[in-house]
Amino acid sequence: MCRALLYLGQPVLLDHLLFQPDSALVRQSFMPKMLHMLNLAGFGLRAWDPASPSPDQPFSYGSPSLPIFDRNLKSLAEKVRATCVLGHVRGVAYSPSVDISLQNVHPFQFPGVPLSLAHNGDLARMADMKPHLAPLVKPACLANIRGTTDSEWIYALILSALPDATRRPTRDELLAAIDTTLANIRKVRAALGIATSSSVNLFISDGTQLAAVRYCFDFGCYDTTDPARVHEANLNFLSLWYTLGSQYGLHLSAGGEAEWRMTGGAENADSIIVASEPLTRDTSTWVEVPEYSVLHATLTAGRPQVTVRYLD
């Protein structure tokens, strides 16, 4: 399983999301607090800066190596500020059959498409599902699938469900595409008799909006003939949290101790962070995203407009 985050709001130094906080995303690759697995299969990033040349095009970075040892990433993180960020550390099953490659590093973003996606989860029997899902993917999207992950297929299915993948979708178009994609996967699983717990936590952004999905197909259905084969990540819903506020950074507490946190509260918020697990030691301002729901956020007059809707 993986760890990921989304940020939307006032410009933030990437270092303040990736490296510096108590449970920064890069720290979660080797020391996650809400998942007893290491995430050692790569790191990927999209970061949007309206002040940069071609602002609709995000900064893009990806590597199949461990981010904690990535000096290039650290150097960039200390210099780049962004108003929207999608970051992901990849975790995979400990198996020689798994492909560790740049093509499989999240987030995924096809050429000419503003929407980018990262995934935390694992669809059971994906190899069996691909021939049944392929007719549901538009040819232009199918031709752009380069890797071997289920995640890239989920991304292609969402793009195929949009009216026009080459423009930024409206909120309703994006949520409808997510609904359609989950329904199509559910139908294929039923047709193939797949009833194995399969998590689909999604992190989606186009630089102006974000969507985060917390979902699991057939939760609680495990092959227990051999308890050693039960994937521990499927024994609980994969975690997903968000926080609203302003001036995210290092602040002095009442006791004079410096700590990472949002300030101002939701009523004065100008930024939102969504993450697999809270980035800060103080979790009192973080709210858990409900299971089987999608969170959507955009900025209106500099304020995050957040909705949470349950999914079928």
C-alpha cells in the first residue's frame, strides 16, 4: 500500500510537506504511523505554481528510488513553492513479481490532460480484469497506458468517463466520472466472481481543484485458508484525513515548543491538506474522511469550498 497527499491553498514550500513535518510524506515512506508497511517503490509529484511559466503545466518529478536518499528531490523541495500539490510514495507487495519502474510511479498524467491521479490500494486479480475493462477505456487513453499498475487503469477509466479529458472538468463532471469508474469496476468484479477486499483510495487534482476518494470493494472478504496470505492492509480501511486552516508551517505552541500545524481554524481557512495520515504530531485539527465517500475542494475568493459526499 502507498501514502499520498494533496494540498490546495496559499503558496507552500514543498519541503514543508515532503520532508520537514513530524510525519512528512517522505518520512511516511519508511516510518508510516497508520500502516505497518514500508513504501519503498518510488516517489512522484505534481506541483502547480500560477507564477511559473505555463502555469497550467505542473512541475513534474518521479523516481523509482527511495525519496529519503534523493538529493535532487530535497534540493527542489527547498526552492519550489506551489499552490497545489499532489505527492505519492509507492508501496507494493513484497514479491519478485512486482515491477519497480519509473512507468509505475504515481501520479499519472497523460499528455495533454490537466487531471492527475495517484492511488493507494490494490485491485485483486487486475490481470483478469483488464480485458473486460479495456472496452470501457477510450482508445486515446488506452494508447497512453505505459505501466503495469491497476492505478493507471483506474486513471484511464476516469478520463474515459469525462466529457472531454483535455480540459479541466467541472466538479460535477469529475464526481460523475468517479462514480462511473467505481460502478464499472464493480460490474467487472461481479462478472468474474471477484469478492476479495480491494482498496481504492484516490488522490486527484488539476491544479485548481482536488478530489480524494476513500473506498474499498468487498471489505471484509478475505481468503483465510492460509492466514499468512491475508494482506494486513486489507484488515482495516486504508486511512485518509484532511485539515483546513491557514499559515501552515512551524509555529510556537502555548508552552513555547515549535510544532508543525495549521492555524486559524476552518472558519478562517485559506488552505486544505488531504493525506493518507496526518502530517503533524498534533492531530486535533485533522478530520478523518468517512469510508465510502469522496471529498472535493476548490478555492472561491481564496477560501476552500469543501464537500464530502457518500459513494455507492
